[in-house]
Amino acid sequence: AHHPPKITIIMQTIRGRKRASSPNTTLPHSTSSTGSNNNISTAGNNFAIRRSAASRSPNTNNIKAAIMIIALCSMVFGSFYLSYGVVMKSMKVHQPLQVDMNKVDANAAKKDGATAVQSTNEDTITKQPPQQQTQEKPQSINSDKCAFRSYPKSRLYGLHDKSQPNFLSSDATYIRGELPVILNPLEKDDTSMTGSDIDSSGSSSNMEEQSTPVKPCFDTTSWETLLDESTKTNRLPFTDGHNPSIVSLASNPYEQGTTTTTNNDSSSNQHVRLDPKHISPLTSAFPSYPLNNLFLAVTIFGNGQCKFGLSEQEVIDYNFSVYNDPPDGKRTIIAVMTPPTSLEEDDTEQQQQHRPFQILGQTTLLLERDVKYGTKRQRGKFIEAQSNPQGGYTRIHQEFDDPRFFFHEGRLWVLYRNGPLFGYQDQIHNPVHFERVTNNEEEEEGGGGEFVAYVKASETVRVCCGRNIALISEEARVVDGDDSSDGKAEVEWMSSGELKALTWVDPVTVVDVDLGDVTNMLQNRRQLSAVDEEVVGDGAVMQADVDIRGTSTHRRLGSAKKPKSNIHGTNGYLVPLPSSGELLGIAHFHRPEHRKESNYALHGHHYTHAFFTIARQHQSESGGDIGNASFKLKRISNEFLFRALSVPIGEKESPNDGDVIQFASGLDVYGSDVDGKLVLSYGINDCEGAVLTISMKKLQQMLIEVEPGQEVVDLMRKVTSEER
């Protein structure tokens, strides 16, 4: 006979009791204790289900057993599911590291100042950011401090953007209504001007049109630490020196291979821009190099704008400095550099190893505290005079902001601003002095060593109140009646001994600069004892100072009601062009004209530049005395940008664009103004500098003559829609 298995059933409560006389089951009395789903206790005997007589139905018993088995399985699996859910929820709550990492990924996804949406804990846990949102940084990005920096695309000018801001498009005017172009496109680097690029007056069929830009690589490790302790890797400096001014140390750089001659009979009367005796310490410090081949640079390491507009993640990605202020304060550096061209075949092997514009040595420009330094107008802020116990006076590094070189009376001068001590309208000038520093070993070997550069507080000259004033000290003119039949022009240098200043480009405004007793002191090497009532130092001021201060525009008298453009001078020295009797400068616009902080920069942005020349009126217009004739605008180019040298992350090469901040602070002519080289130095993004050369032939082609009496404002036009 078939006997079903005995089944023991666990129950939470037994309700009631069946009579013993039941034909199918016997139900004894039992009790049970209550508990959780996972822990149920029972008491009493189990129910025994037995197969009875034939009168009992087998199908009914099988169904009941199946139902009980299903119920039991449901309770077991339900209890396990609930317990697993509670444990996993507790584990998810305690995952702070996962949340923090996702927040970092979210920050890395920010692009060009976009506003990020803060993630909640739930978003962080359940929604992982897509992989393509975080772009991996190339290993080589900004790893070489001597290479040009890479910046995000937000630091580009946007020259070819289809949608430009109104201040560059509908609201803007440009010289002759022409949009700016790239001055030095990549494809023209180190190429020769041939064929149609050279007119009949060109003397060379293999003239280099432009050189590849070089970054002056200064050493900043004496005042800042580049090692990032958190990553144990080197970061870029806070700045690399911005807005450099670079000039030749040749006594007469305009005759380095010149095609012009002077009308002087004696070699002792040859034109001299820089007397070698005033820089003799440099000659002895670098004896392997002829002085005529060397160049000198000056640059400021100040606040800078290297990191402006960059997110924290971009600062990390681009390997920029973690400093927020200049380490050890602002300082100005002077450096001796190699020449821009390859040296002669008979030069030493050491010279041949150096590439163009490489730094041979550098020093911090110091202030010698021989008298008080500052003005009474600045609420009594002075730097007091201080003697050195070892003799002489103490020297300190000081704020020489926007420094640029110029020349006067055979000496090298530096012009700059010092807002805290002299105010922000005045431009300050000082002659630069050099000293040689050697040790015993160097003296025995007869070469090498360091040098010191400094200015004296007593030789301070203050000029007010133009915008990026440029100085004039050299003038040349072509001798009347010269037919230049031999291809050479006869040039006469005008030696007035006076220093003049171009305070405004539009309208052209040139004034005399009164050097006070500085000239006598330099000639006699005597210490100045008089202190001016207004300026502490020698008291030298611009002769037209009172009149110009009395006008609201600070421009040429009688021109207050005439419209003016927003062009400003840039380089600190107007370079003579002997072949034409003109003075060459470079000027800039920034759009919009205001200097308020914006999304682009702390001050001005979207700079363009233009070359210009000024010249005295013709003798017939000045009563026959050209020395008394006023200066007029002669020629001016259309506007241009320097090409951007940055390669943003994700790009393989530099874009065909400019930088949002470019400031041309240095200009010099090396060789003939017909077929020599123009040396241009400029700043990039208030962060680093660059220097390059273009052929004088290219410059002469860019300069376009203006009508007599025309000023820059008369040339400003809106760009037509067809030209955009």
C-alpha cells in the first residue's frame, strides 16, 4: 500500500482544537511563542498525517500538502530578500570616497567658465559621468618652462569666429576699415622674400621675411619654488616675465650692414647711439661675444594674468603655478642675449652653439637709495635714503612696472611706472648703471662672471601725462640735393641734445622733456643735493607739464574739441629711419576702449597693433629751420595681430588666431632700415614674452602714407559687411 510522507508543520499560533473523534486527525493541545520572520519558536507536538481508511480522499491531502510547502518557501525567500535589502542600503550610505571622486570628475567637465550643476548624493551614486566628459591631459602639456605655454581656447582673440562680440564687429572701427590680419603667419617663418615681394630697390634676392618667434627663458628659481609638494612635480613659474623690451647693444645698430652713409668726414664724429664705455662691465662679463652682437632685455615679473579665467581643474591640467601673488613681490629683470641671426664663420664654437635670443646672463634691476624716492602727492610715501655700512648706499629691488629701454646722450635709460610711489599718470625714467661682479677664480681666468644693474633715486625723471609715452633722442634726415645715384642716401644726424616725448599718437603730440640737473650730474659724476618741492629726486619734469595737466584730455593744446581715436603708443623709444628722416613706432588699440575687468581680462583685451612713422614738416613749411618744425603723422600700417603660439589641449597645432592679450613693448632696427631686420618683442596674456624679426622690406611695404594733416582718427572706418 502507498503511504504518504510524514510532514511536520511549524505554526505561529494554534487556534482551537479538534475533537479526538475526528476520523482523519488527532490534534493535541499546544502553545507557541511569537518572534521575527527569521526566528520563530514552537511548542507542542507535531501533527502526524497518516493515511487512514479507504474512505479518505488522497487528492485532497496532496493539495493541502502542496499549499503548505509553497507557503513555507514564500516565507523563507521573503525573509532573505528583506534582510539583504537592509544590509545593502547600509553599505551604500557609507561611500564618501566614491562621492568625492565623482565631484572631481564633474568639475573636470566644466568648459570655458560654464556654470556647473551641483550633484546630489543620489546623482553621484546612481549616475556615473560618461567617460568622454573628462579629456585626459597629454603628458607633455606645459612641461617645458622655456617653451611657449598652452592656454585654453578662451584665451584666443577669435579672429575668424563667425559670431564676434559687438565691440569687434558692429560697434568697432578699424584703420581704413580693414580687419586685422596675422603679421607673422606660420607658413612664412624662415622663408625668403623673392619675386613680387621685392621691388626694384631691393638689394637682396634671398631676404628672410620673418623669423620663428623665440621665448626669452628667464630663471625664476632664485625667488620661487616650482616644485608642487602635493604631486612632487614641477609646475610652471607664476609668470615667465611679461611685456619684454629688447634692444641692440651695438654702438650704432643702424649701420650693421647699412646701405646709407653719413656726411661726417672723421670717424670720431660717427653717430653713436650707445657709448660702449657706459656698459663696459657687460663687455668684461661676456668677453667671448663682440658687444655689437649682443642684445639686452628688460621685463617685469609682476601680478600677471596667466591663470585668468581658468577653472581649478584647468590650472591642474595646464600645469600652471599654484601661487596667487608674485613670489617675493614684483621684480624687474635685465638679461644679456645672443644676436637674432647666425654668427660669422670665424666666430668661436661656443658662439655657434647659441640659438637666436638666448639668455647668457641675468640680474634683478635694483634701486640705489641715495636720496628719498617717491612724491609728496602720494600721501608722504617715500623710500628713505639709506647708507651702506660698507660704503655707498643700499640697493633694493623695487616695482619698475612696464619697463622699456630708450637711449639718450650715449646712455641706456629705462622708463617705467611706479603707481604706489609716483601715481599712475606719471611715467618715470632713470639711466641704468652696470657693475661687474667676479670671484678670484674668474679674475685669474680673465672672463665670465656676473653683473649688477641698478638705477639711482637721485637720477629720477618724471614725465606726465600721456599714455605709454615714447621718447625721442635721435633724428636723421636725408641731405637735400642727394640724388642717390649710387643707391646710397647721404644722411645727416641732428644732434640737438634734447630729449623729447611723444605723449599721444592721435593727435601727434611731441613735447620737450626737462632733465633738470640729471644731465649735469651724469656728465660731472656729482651727487645731486637739491630736492625738488614736488618730486623727491632731481625734480626733473616735462617742460609742458603745467599746461598739459590743465587740460582734461592731457593732449596737445588746442585739440580738446577735435575727435580722437583710441590708439595708444606702445614701445618706449621711437627708432630713426635714416633713409627717410622718419621716426618709427608701434601703437595699439584694445577693444572695447575701457579697461574694466571683464570675462576676458582684468584690464584691456583684444589688442591689435599698427606701425606708424612721424616726421618733421618740410623745411618750406617751417621757415627753413627743420629743427623747429613740428612733428606730423607720416605713414601708418593697417592693424595686425601676432600669431598665437599656444596649442590648447586636444589640438595638434596652434590655431590661425591671435591671443586675447598682446602688448608690443620693444622695437629696434638692426642693420639698414631698407634691407635690415626689425626686432619686435611683445607680451602674451600678461604672462610670457616673445621676440621675432621681420625684414625691413616687409615693414616698408606695410607702411602707407597719409594725406598731409591727417590724423589717425581721420582713417578710422567701420568694416563693410562684404569684407567680413
